[in-house]
Amino acid sequence: MKIGLYPGCSFEGSSREYAESLRAIAPALGVELEEVEGWNCCGASSAHSLDHTLSLALPAKILAQAEAQKMEELAVPCAACFNRLASTRTELAADSSVRATVAGMINMPYAGTTAVRNILEVLNRVLTPDAGKSLPKSFPHKVACYYGCLLVRPKSVVHHERMEDPMEMDDLMKRIGATPIDWAMKTECCGASFSITRTDIVGRLGGRILEDAAARGAEAIIVACPMCHSNLDMRRKEIERVVGKKFNIPVLYVTQAIGIALGIEPKALGLQRHFVAVALEGKNKVPQNAPARRSAAVS
Amino acid sequence: MFESSVEERENSLSDLLLRTSGVSVQRCYQCGKCSAGCPAASEMDIAPSVVLRLLQTKSEEAERRVLSSYAVWLCLACQTCVARCPMEVDLPKAMDLLRAESLRRHLVHPNAKDIVAFHTSFIHTIKRFGRLWEIGLIAEYKLRTRHFWQDVVVAPVMLQKGKLSLIPSFHKSFVSRIFSRIQKQKEYSA
Amino acid sequence: MSRIGVFICHCGENISATVDCEKVAKTVAGVPGVAHSVDYKYMCSDPGQNLIRQAIKEKELTGVVVAACSPRMHEPTFRRTCAESGLNPFLCEMANLREHCSWVHAKGDATTKKAADLVSMMVEKVKRNKPLFPIKVPVTKTALVIGGGIAGIQAALDIANAGQKVIMVEHDPSIGGHMSQLSETFPTLDCSQCILTPRMVEIAQHQNITLYTYAEVESLTGFIGNFTARIRKKAKSIDEKACTGCGECATACPIKKIPSEFNARLGLRSAIYIPFPQAVPNKPVIDRTRCSYFKTGKCKFCQTKCPANAIHFDQQDELIDIEVGSVVVATGFNIKETSFFPEYGYGKYKDVLTGLQFERLLSASGPTLGEPRRPSDGTVPKKIVFIACAGSRDPAKGIEYCSKICCMYTAKHAMLYKHKVHDGDAYVFYMDIRAGGKGYDEFVRRAIEEDQVNYIRGRVSRVYERGEKLIVRGADTLLGAQPVEIEADMVVLATAGIANDGAEELAQKLHVSYDAHHFFSEAHPKLRPVETNTAGIFLAGACQAPKDIPDSVGQASAAASKVLGLFSADELTREPLIAVVNRSAPPVFSTCVGCFTCQTACPYNAIEREEIKTRDGMLIKTVAKVNSGLCQGCGTCVAFCRSKSIDLQGYSNEQVYAEVMEVLA
Amino acid sequence: MDSQFEPKILAFVCNWCTYAGADLTGTSRIKYATNVRIVRFPCTGRIDYNLLLRAFAQGADGIIVSGCHPNDCHYTSGNFHARRRWMVFRQMMEYMGIDMRRVKFSWVSAAEGAKWAEVVNSAVADVRELGPSKAFQAMAREVA
């Protein structure tokens, strides 16, 4: 399957391992990723916090570029970027006059023909249940799937029918042999946008999440969002300070978990980049060599 | 304590909200479900549902209270409130507009200066490089806020773990042009 | 040649002030066919009416036009006057000179001219009026009551005690409805079953009442006074005559793990079961969807154990046609399940209950014998949170309306809990307390002041499990909406009251209208609250909207009195202003070509097919025929008829065309 | 000063809503133009639109058709049928050269006395604008 890719800024910096792990598993899953040329930042929470037009123009530019490259679908690994792009797409679809203004701003034609997909949608499509069977059930770990806010809300943009209790990541994990736990913090906010400005809030909110996951015996928290990851991993010290407790539970990107299951060696998945050490290993850990990958490959 | 006035004003914030973003604050029947679910409510000086109540009064004083509140800046845009609101009042959308107004009317709450500084720095880096460059962002943020010692722990580790790039991936791009176009249009409409 | 008499009324000054009545009388006197034209100060007064009576006799009038006030005011008066002097009342029409002319126009020629026009229009109409005779329809003095809850029971008893026959159809194995599930009732806290069961028994024993349980209305045809209902008696697989209700069968039944409907799924029942100890009738039924014999063809344990060998696996559904004169719909309501609230735990937390489930926990006949215990581990909850408006007043979830009963039963629940668990804490999250009703607000105050139930004004955002506890995240809107977090042992949702499943289909079977939420609609929200828009069909209880017991009982008695009023005469008299299909001599018989467009147009299914046959039964043609009992005289069919074969008595094509032509002439 | 044109307006109304509404206009003594003549029907559903044609042919200058508001019909659905049939029929009338501004379709309930006066007055005003309805009459005469 060939699909467009909008990496998003963090892919080049704070969430490198996400990029690495995604690129590492892609061939094994038979996914070919085509990057949006000369992509720009989506504006994140800052743009829509200060300037509505800007918060539309930046994502619109990205979508317009994707259209120019004839992409039918655009995979967006970062949940925050996904949400900005999807929101923009919805708002522009709803109002032709806004569409016109924004097209003027970015000085590019915009039709809204490119669909926006988050990483879970994409992975669930390639790792279909039967494809899943052919996957090694070799990630035998108890995991807490953490979705956060932006993969499931708001209704008007994401149209998620199990908004309060999403399951798609849990399903993915089951397919690679993990046992996802039923926990309460799946979609509670981690305070992402205050990572730098109000670290104390991040500490409190992140604390609630880690506590529940740990209390229910999860060996790892699985995420699909660089913001969530940096808050729960990089900000671990602050969290521990606020909660007054130590947690050694690692936080993995969904792509890393799959990578481990596929037997891809840790370095290629960027596990060493985490602040909280990842001790998890795949069952029948295959040494990194081509045949192993091919055997795991699904087309 | 302020007295809520009943006198109807032209171009009250609630009218503005309805016109520009289609959010009707009058729909709110003050059940408080938003405040109950809001992860930042405990930090806020005015709870989300109270923000709506103040806007419902349409009184100048109430609106000033909203625009100069810390609450509007503490909204995480996590969308929990609107997701569960029985009347489907899109608070996060309203918050965006309220922040913009708060800036425009120079009513930003003192404690919110850092948050504003962060957002501004963020947008500046994008304007300059088209993409986010963490070090650039942090640097500018620190200059704006003088929080020089914050994150001295994290940053080096990030560097060493290769999570920070010292040179921005430079895309002298169209983005700065987008900014100027928006600026022009603003002056035009103003 | 018709001889029309015209009588112009001054109505004191009301008409004559702006209309020159004499002039009108003179002008109209000139209209061909007018044999008599006078004006008088008060036509509705005795002397005025006498003028009419005399003229009819002396001038041998064939029609009368009274030009006075609105016909909606005095038409009956003057038609009676005519009838008294031997003129068919339907040969009398009124011209509305007051409301439609003198009161709305200034004095002047234009006004007088209009008055004259209005009168001559009526003259032209009356010339074409035909003598009509009131329609008499016989009344079958038996009422069908659908639903055996408190509303149905009340209506049935009222009708039966007044000496009329009642047939009650209940869809469950026992009558009693939701009230039989309740523990104690607000605001007096008397035990629900204690006041209900005697009435249930009375139903079963009343000589005027025939009871069909485990039965449904298959169809309803006919019209007021003359309905035919087809009842499906579902096979109970039991010979009710033989069965003694000993209950051996239920004990014998190996399938015992079926969630009990009566206990709101908190208790279990067997596949052959009596829903609850006080059930009426107190005979079991076999739930064929669960019974292992019906599923696998093996078992029959119950049959072998039955001392009366009353169990018949081969029993079939039975269809019964009954004649009834009137119908009372009392099918009640239902409640939303907790699964409606993902944010409150998707119905996956065992200790998040609906109000009805909590009633069962409080009820002495319930699964815990009246002790509130957690379904999860059987412990007594020490801290319990009640959430009002769970689903009601929630447009986002598709229910805008207030369910009306929740405020009161929530107060009752909290109160009863405190009575049973003295050291327990009860919290109620509410938006408004709607306690309108005799002694209701006092009741709520008692819960707050005497029983120290903690009322917190605010909606709950989320409920989730942490260990043994349920974490309830709410806000106190009276304290600036500051967040409140309660570690509860049990959460009770006052879920919305909704229409019963199948309400829509039933409404369509009965041809009664229903609202967007499938509650049945009354004919008029204020002045006709128990009638439906179909004559002879009445509403009682929560099938119309969520109601508490007093309201349901009140409406039931009201419906009963409507039925009794209908049954007070042997015949119904109806105005003959109805549609008719023309008939003519052979070989045409009727200009109707049998396209039956009229049938699709008629709101009352009043149009039937009639086959015209030769003596030796050969079909000549099929034509439309109006059922005079069903037709309400709207005339829609007339407008639809392509061959102008169907016409409306009193508003015939001929009549209205004549009116129009006259005024434009 | 020349006398202004006084149009002949016919009003076909239902007995339960608009006729009663017009009664209320009377009892509340609200004044309106004398040009209108009301013809009473049980329900707008009863109105056969050929009657409108005949009326125009006979020299009516304008016609008002008025009944119960949607869902308020005494016969539950009569007014809907009227409306639906009207949609079809109006095209035919236009085709026959009748200026549709001469026909006013309105909903006046038994409680809307004032509204009835407005309906009549605006109808009279509009038709006065248009002047006498000649064209169609002429045509009708030819056909006859």
C-alpha cells in the first residue's frame, strides 16, 4: 500500500524514534510512505490559541501540497498534527468563503480531495485480523493503550463512535500477542500543550495516568502521539516530583511495539532514545536479519 | 464582586461568538458538566461553565472578567467538555476566540504571560524556519520569560539522545509569506 | 322552484351600525328564488325565531338563510328552529355578517355591498342544499384495554365497576407493570405491592373483565363504537385450566441462569417461570427462546415433574377476534439502559445501576430481600451517588425532554437508602429539582433536612473504577462550578423514561399519532388530554409521556369516564356532513372508475371497495364506498377524485361552485 | 381624482382554523379591506383547485387559500394534501398564464385574528399593484 506521509516537526526532533520505528516497520508491513514535499509546521496549539486564520492556513498549505502530489490519503503519525489537519479539512469543507480566503493566503489551489488518516487507522488497515494472524504473536506483554485527546475528539472532526472507550489500539496490540488492560485513563488529557509553560499541570495529569496504568499492572504504556510520549517519558522526573512516587513503566510508540514483535532490533526502533529505559523484549527474539523480516512481512 | 447587568449590548462577545464561530453561549443551561470534566478546572480562576454564564449576561464588566481571566489561557483544548456537553456548546472553539480577543484588548492575565510568550515564540520559529526548531523555540522562550534555568536538566539529555538538532532544518519557505498575507488582510479588515 | 327565506339580523347595533340591513334585505329580495326577505333587531331572540317559524309555514319555504353572527355561534340554534317547524335543519345556512363584515369594516356602501354578497352567496348555496339526516351508529359496549400496568388496571376497573364489559390485553405473563417492581412510592412511602396487588387480583376475579396475558394486539379495524380487534395469545405451553401454579416445574427446570426481567436483570429465573410471587395470573409460561427442549428437542423435565400434567409443548399461538366499542391504550413506558452512558461506564461496571434496578434492591421481594447490596461483591455500599437527568434533557444524546419522575424517585431512593444504611452517605447530583405536586417538595426537603442527603447542583462528567471504588467526577455549580470528586461504592443513574419498544408499530396498527420520541399524542395538549385523534381511542398513563402513579391513575380514570360516556347511549349520532360516492341507474351504476386515489388520500381509512354484481353474482365493476362510521367529512377525497364521483354532503361541488359564481356574477 | 381599483378577492378557508381566526378578527374589532369574500370549507384538503381556475375565469382578481398550520389540521393531514397538490397545480396555472402573485397561500390558526387581517390587506395591496386580471378571462372566454 502506497500512502502519503506528513511527518510533522517532532519527527525531526523530540520524537525521532517514532519516525525511525515507523520507517523500520513500514517495509515489513508492505507500506510505502511518500513524504509531503517541503512540508511546514501545522501550527499546533499555538496557532489556534492566538490566530484562527493562521490555524487554518498552515494545515491548508500542507493539504494543498499533498493534493498537488496527487495523494488520496495522508497518514499523519502525530495525533496533534492529525487533529489540526482534520479540523482544518472539516472547517474548509463546511464553508466555501473561508475556503476561498485560505486558498488566497496559501496562494495555492485547495479542493479538499486528500483524506487525513491517523496512524491507528493506517496500521489497522494493513494489520487486518487475518494479516494479524500471520504476524508473530511475539509481544507477550501487559500493556495500557493510551489514546489521549486528539485521536478521539471532538465528535465533529473525528467522528469516533467509542469516544469514551476507543479500542483500535487495543486490537492492534492483541494482534501482536500483547494483552491490553481495561483501564480508566485511556482518553484523559496529559496536559500536552503545557509541557514547557506549566510543567506542574503536566505533572499532575501525567501522574494520574501513570498511577492507574501501574496500579493495574501494565508493563508498558503504548501511545500514538509525540506530545503524549514526551509528556509521559521526557517529563517523567517532573511527574514523579509532583506525585511523590517513582514509576519505571516505559512508554512505547505503537510502531515500536509492532517493531519489537516483528523482531526488528531495538536500535532501529530508537528504543535507546527514551528517557525511561525499555526492558521489554519480544518472545523468540529474532536476530535482525532479512529472512526474519520477510517471514513477518504481509502484503 | 460585580453585578451582572441585564441591559442588552450590541456586539457583545456572545453575539461575536455566534457570528464568527457559530457557538451559542445562550444554549448553555449551566449544568456544569464541562467544569466537572475539565482537567485544568482546578487551576482556573473561573470555571468553564462560569465563563459561559458570564458571557450570557452580555454585560461589559462580565466580559472584561472573562477576557482578563487566567482560565481562557489554561484551556488545554483537550475537547473533553464539548465531547460530553449535553447542549453541544463548543467551548474550546469559544476559548480560541476569547484568547484572541484578550490579546487584542490587552487584557491578558499576568500569570498567562509565559503561555503567551511560548505561543508567540512558537509561531515566530515557524515563521522563520517554516518548521519547529526546538532549540530556537526554547531559546526565544527563555529570552521572553527569563526562565533561564528551566529545563536545564532535560535539554542536555535530549541532545545526547539525539532528540534536539542544533541546526534548524531550514525551509526559507512560503510560510513567512502566508504570515504577511494574513497580516495584510488583518490591516485591510481593520 | 325553490322558495328561500332570508332573515337579516341587526344584532342590536352590532351589525346595523355599519351595515344598512334594510337595504340588504331589499337587495336580496330581488334574487331569483327568494320568497321572503326581512330584517329584525334580534333574530336569536324568541320573537326573532318565531318570525322564522311563521315564515316557514306561511311562505312554505324550501330553504332558510339567517344573516347574523358566525355560524360557529348560532348555527345549531337556527337549525333547531327550522326543524321545529318541519324544515330539514340542513336546509338552513347562516351568512356571517357580524364577525366577517360589520365588525371588521367601517360604515359605508362597500360594507353593505359585501353584506349583500355574503347573503346572496348563501342563498345560492341553500338552493342546492339537500335534506340530510343524522347518522346513527350502534355501539358495542365492550372496552379493550391494552396494557395491564397501573393505568390499564385503573381504567379497566372503573369501566367494569360501572357495569360495562372490559377485555384487557397484557403483553407480559403477568399484569402489574412497572408499579409491581417498585419498592415504596413517593411522597407517602407506602409499599407499592401492598396497594397494587389487591387491584391485580380484582382484575382477575371481576366478572366484567376478561384478561388475556402473554398476548398482543395483532390488528384493529373498524371505527368508534364498532372496532374489531385481533388478539394474538402467545403460546404459554401451559394448560392454564389444569395448572395449579404449584411451581414444581420451575424448580425442575435445569435452565436457571436467565436474567429476570422482573428483577431488572439483578436476579435470575428459569426457562419455565412465574415472573414474581404475586403474579396475576399465578401460572408459569415457558420462554421458548431459552427452553432447552425448544432449542435442542431434549429435556421435558418440567413435564415429568408436573402433577397436573398441564404442560403442553405443542401448544400453538391462538388468534382471537373481538368486537369492542372503544379502546384504552395504556402500554406504559420503559427506561434507558446504563449502556447509554459511555462516560458513566458503558454499563460495564456492575455497581452502576439504573433507578429501576435500585428499586429492586430496595424491594422486600427483590434479589437482596430489600437490603441494598453491590451486585459486584454483595457488600452494603457505604457511599452512594445518585445522578439525576442521566439522559433526560440531553439533546446531544437525542432526548431533549424532562422525564418528570426522576427528581422524585431519586429523592425517594436516597431517603430509603439512608433509612436502611444509617451510617451511609448519599449524594445526589442534580440540575434542577422539579418537585411540583401535592406534598412533593416537602418530600424532597425531608430527604435533605431530616435524612441529610447531600444534594450537589451539577452534572457528573465521568464515572470510572479505581480498585473497589467508583470515582465520580462532578462539579458544584453553586460554588463557582468547582470540581467535586467522590469515591463511591455504588452509582445510581436516574435514566430517562422512554417509549416502549414497539410503540411505533402499535400506533400504526391503531391509527393514532405519536411524537418524535414515539410517545402517543393526545388530541389536544390542554383541552383533550386523554383522547387521541382517532374517535373512540383513548390514552392512559406513561405511554403518552413519562408520568408518576397519581398522574397515570388520574388519566386512567379520565379515559374510563370517556369510555363510559360513549357507552351511555345505544347509538351514536353523527352529523351527516360526510362524503358519498354517487350511484346511478344501470348500466352505469356509478361514475366511479375504481381508481381508488381517494383511498390513498383518506386520513381515516374510511374508503372501502364495493363490488357491483349481477343477480347471478357476476362482477360488473368495483367502485369506492365511504364507510359512514369512519368518515369525518374532511373532503380530501373529493378534491382528489378524478371523475368527480365522490362528493361531500353539505359542501358539495355544486354548492361551493354556486357560491363562487354568485359573488363573481 | 380617479377612484382606485377595487379588486375582487375570494378567500377559501378551512372551518377549524382560518374561519375561526377570521371570527376572532371580528370579535377583536380589527379592521381590514372590504374586498374579500370568504367561502367556508371543512378543510383546505377539500379545496378542488379547478375552483380557482373557474374563479379566475369568472373575474376574480385574487384568491387566498388559508388553513391550519402544519400538524394542527383538525383532520390530521388535510392541509398537507392541500399543500402537496397545490405544488403540482400551481405550475399548471402558471402555464395557463395566471400570475401567481394573485394567489396567496397562508396558515392562519384560530388564535391569529390579527394575522388574518394582515393576510387580507397584503393580498388586496398586492393585487391592486397588479391591476385587474384581464388576460386569463379573455382566454377563458375564447375557449368557452
